[in-house]
Amino acid sequence: PRRAQAPVYPLPVADLQKAFTSMLRKRYAIQLFAEPTLADDAKRQYVYVERTPLLRFPDVINVQFIALSPDTSTMILHSGSVFGYSDLGKNKQRLTEMLDALVNIPGYVKRRSVPV
């Protein structure tokens, strides 16, 4: 599988987590679906389910928020299909859309990245 560089955000980890949650709420018409299905608050690790529009197949989104310093943070983000062999690029598209939406969060001045 291909891996991308994780952006470094000039935000405390709690603020990045809030921005991500806000972005997810905008993606879902039903707010209950924007809540994690599994959560480990101590590790800041969460699992969400997003369903395909037509056939409603579940895709799993895993995210873990990581503090790099008191004022910078990043995340590990993965999206994968539960059923089928190929997702026809949908999971990569989903992650790109999510990361692009986070570029507009307050305080995000320039793109830097760290290898994951």
C-alpha cells in the first residue's frame, strides 16, 4: 500500500483533534455517524465508519492524533474497505478530501510533513 507524508500542524494536539471532528461533522448528514465507533482517549486513537453512497458498504477510517511538541501535532490516518478487492481509489480520495479540508483550519500556516 502507498503511504503519504503526514502533515505537521502548528496546533496543539487537542486543537487538531477538535478540527478533525468538526471536519467530519460537515461530511455527515446525520451527526450520529460522525461519532467514533471505537475510541481510546488515552492514545487519542479513534475508529469511524463511512458508508459508500450507493450500496452503503462500510469503509473504516482509523485516526490517531500525535503531539509532536506543545504547539505542533500530526496524525496517522487510514481508510480501508471492509468488503471487496478494489475500492477504485475511493479510500485515497476520501483521505485527500479530509486532509485538504484541514488545510483551512485556523493556525495552519504552511505545509510541512514528517515521514510515517
